[in-house]
Amino acid sequence: MKKLMLALLAGAAVMTGAADAQPGSNAKEWPTYGHDAGGMRFSPLTQITPANVANLQPAWTYHLKPQGAASGFQQTEATPLVIGGIMYIPSPYGQVVALDAITGKEVWVYKLPSGQPAFRGVEYFPGDRQTPAQIIVPTSEGKMFTLDAKTGALNTKFGADGFADLDTPEITHGGGGIRVTTPPIVYKNFIIVGSSLPERSGPGPAGDVQAFDIHTGKLAWTFHSIPRPGEPNYGTWAGNSAFQRTGVNVWGFMTVDAKRGIVYMPFGAPSGDLFGGDRQGNDLYDSSLVAVDANTGRYLWHFQAVHHDIWDYDLETPPTLIDVKKDGKNIPAVAVFGKSSFLFLLNRVSGEPIYDVTEKPVAQSDVPGERLSPTQPFPAKPGPLARVGFNMADIATVTPELEANCRKIIADNKVLTDTGPFAPPTYNRVRVIFPSEIGGADWGGASFNPAMGYLFLNVNDLGQFNGVKDPESGPIDPAKIAGTNLRGGRTGPYVDMTPSGRFRDPATRMFCNQPPWGELVAINVNTGDTAWRVPLGVTDSLPADKQNTGRPGEGGSIATASGLVFIGASDDSRFRAFDAKTGKELWTVKLGASAESVPSTYLGNDGRQYVAVVAAGGGDAAAPVTSDELTAFALPR
């Protein structure tokens, strides 16, 4: 039945061209988070080029923090949308704002009655005969509402008095607690939304994906992130360990193949993050990409990138819909990647790998009660995007002091080194693993230049201390763990014994492995090879000749048809432009804080191309939150 369904999908599909842009959108603007529904983050604009990008200067700056607001800045990772000359962006100060895209002047401001809008962005519905164009806003309180794109007026026909409740009985089991940090994706009249779920010790919401009707706010369909009896792939969780399990949710970004009507859902790891002895099995759809029918939520196929995830290697980057040219064929593809540092290129109709994927044996756990998958999937191409192992030959020698401090940390804490891919947490001892819980590639994802066939990803090359120990009450009885569903906590019945989390020197906050600590990488998807990789970010505290270390960060890049890649992301408060062909850094500007976000670019009504970025700091890279600025750059008039 599955093969027949896939054959019908393939037969009906137009096999050339990447995923469609949002219906009714202007490709020279930025109508959805990924620019197009498939998330390529590619703009056709060519006014700003490698030859003139060094001349970029600020055109205008808008402060997201309202005048008179309480002191202190708030974290935001938002990407501004631009449609019809108007920019739309959520503010972490409880507002949604519409601005004139060429002046930065306010067009309208909507103040939420409570809570915060999703801090990574909003979504746009282009309108139809029944409902005019809307800005779609999920919230930190498990609600969703829409605003008239022209006026900012609340659409009171949506949901109950303008608000749909994401805490539906289907998804919460009576526990409640859905919140949303990431914008949904629109397909036809459906708003398809995931959720961000706090770790909890009791019953709570599932990580299911829901679709709501844009016209009414009513629930249209639900996809269960943990299969239920009678559904495909049921039975991969031991005992009752799947029951009311939190996690396995899409807290990142979904993409849509608009021609084929397929939505791609990247799921994260279950709770708890570092122990899975109470959920033995491969735990579908843990850390998997799942493709479903966007009209009904019906399962089509899945690919699990990490089996039985106990590393918090969430698969939350946007699944980028691209075309791969291989063996004389144009293959509709999806690029799948996440914190594990591995990139998988799959046929987006069938889910089959384009380059070979092999199940290889990996290290097993010595934690009583834990039972890992004996193998993990490894792609033949490309190689790891960032470091996936460590030994003492990799110790940082940037300065003698850093090397000495790092060696002391390892000795004082009896840290195990000489680790490889998927090294598990150790028992009653600490191990260093690579990559860390923020990657590899984190939620920011990739951009893609279809003419070049280059996929651009920013990655962190950081380690993580890992290890658990028995509680004060004594050793754990493994027989009382399996299949019981401990429901919550990062380490189940054990105690986290990691000395400081990240593998770095607390005194200088520099990292204990050799740089680069952050990179921008270009992958030629038509060959599977790395085209180039360059350090992304500088360490300002080091002498000038040692500063080019790369820096960790979150957020991501965008690409343009003129051959540029724009990116903030690094924690050094810079915004940069690179040559897409070579990786050469062409332009750098210092911001008020790190741009832990994804920028956007658009053609203003004045005929000028702008590049806009939010810089506030924050994120798991722990960049200081020191600004509230949204800045648009352009060439001089």
C-alpha cells in the first residue's frame, strides 16, 4: 500500500524545480520564514553583489522595546517577514509590529492581552475570498490568533473571540502546557503548527502536530508524534513507556512541498534527554523526519536520523526542499540535518537516501538499565559537518593558559576522552562527547543556492561533558526501569554529574578543543562533497593574530542570486556577508548584540534592496542579551 501511494505521488508530481513559493507571494520580498514554503531561504535579488556589498550601511533601525517598558532587554530570535512593502515581526515585549519596510516607521502595533508571541517569527496567509490576508501568531501560552495584515485588527472569527486553543483534549491528555516558540507553516487554508514542551515529571502534552483552519480556527487534523495502536509504526516503545510521554515534538520548523501537498516534520528527542532506560526501543518518531499529507495529516514515510536519542540531538532544523542533480537526473530532495552533525539527502517523495546511508555499530552504555540501539545511520556523503569525536591530540592550544586550564579540568574531574560518534553518557564518571547539545547544526538550518547547488550551513564545533551517577539512596535496580515511563527529568532515576556542561574553561569561556569553534560550511549537493568551510566569528579577547577562532551561535543564513550568503548567528555580535562560491568574507558590521536569528532580504518600494536582521543576543550559545534592535541595511542612494 505504501509503495502504491508513493508511486501515485511521484506520478502526479512535477519533477523539476524546487518547492513552490508561498501561493500569491512576491519572490522579491520575504513572505514566510524560509522565503519559500520549502525553506530554501534563497532570494532572486541581485542589486547587492560581491563587488558592492562592502558598501552596505544602515538604512534604518527600529527598537523592539517600547518606550516606557521595564528596564532590561528580552531575547528574540525573530526573522522579519516583508509583504507588500510592509514588514511584520513579533516583539518579545508582548507585541506584534508592522513597519514600513523602507523607513522602519510603525504602521500598526498589536498588544497581546497576555503572554508573548512566538519569538522566532510569525507566518503569513495571503488571503482568499473568505478571509483577507492575515498575520498568524502563536503564543507562549498555547494560543494562536490572526491579525488583519493591513490594519492589525484581531480576527474575531478565528477560534473563540479571536483565539484558538492549542491545548486541545486530543493532544494534552488533560495535562495542558503547550507553548510555541516557532512560527507555523501555511498550506492552502491550513495552519500547521508544532509546539515547544517543557520537561516535566508528570502527565503532560504529547508532541503532536496540529492543523487548524485559517477561516475558523477549528482543528482540521492531528498527527500523533508517538504512533498509537492501529497506526503505522506502532510498537517501537517498550511496555507503557510511550503513554503520556512528553517531548518528541516539533519545536523547530516545518516545510511544505506545495505542488505535492506534503508537509515535512522534524521531531525532537523525548524526555528525559540523557536517559532512555525506561523507553527501550527506537522510540518512533524520536529525532525523525516525518512526511505526511498536508491535507489530512496521513503518514507517508519517515527517516530516523538518531535511534533511541539520549544525546538531545533534536532534528529541529527546517527540512530544506531542494533539487539534486545526480547521474543525469533531477531529483526532488529534502536535506535533513540536526545537532548530530550528519547531513542526509533524501528523495522527498519516497524518503529514500540519494547517497548511501549505512547502519554502523556504535559504543554501548554502561549505565544500568540503559539499552542503546546497536547501530546508528551514517551517510556516505557528505562527511560530518562538525567534530564527532575527541582525543587529547585535539586539546586547545590557542594560548598556554587555555591549554593548561583545560588539561586541569580533565584531570581534576577524571574526564574520559578518546570518544567517537554517539558516545553515550557514562556511569559514575564523566565523559566528553562531540558534538554538544547545541550541535553541530542547531535550529537555524540552511540556505540554498539552486543555480550553484550549494547548501550553506553554520555549525558549532563544541563538546559537552556527559555522565550520570546513582542517587544518594544507592544503586538503581534495572529491572524496575524498563518500560515504566519515568516521565520527565533529563537523567531519569540518575543524577547528572557533569562539572560544567560545556567543554570549556569557565575562567575565559573559551573552549577546550582546537578551533574553529564555529564554521560556515558549503555542501555541493550534486556531488555530496564539501565545497568550502570557513571559520564563522572571532574571539575579541584574544590577540589580533589569534582571533579568527570561529564562535558558537544560533540562527542561520540566507542566500541571494547575486552570489552572496548573509549570516549573523555567531556570538561575537557581527553580521557578515560571504562569497557563495569561495567562502571569502566580504563584509562585516558590528551590532549591538549577537544576531541569534535568521535575516531576510527584500526589494523596497523605492527600488532598493534591503537586508534586515534582529540582534538581541541570547540563545543556547549564551550570548549576552544587550539590545532590542532590528536594523535594515542597504547600499547608499
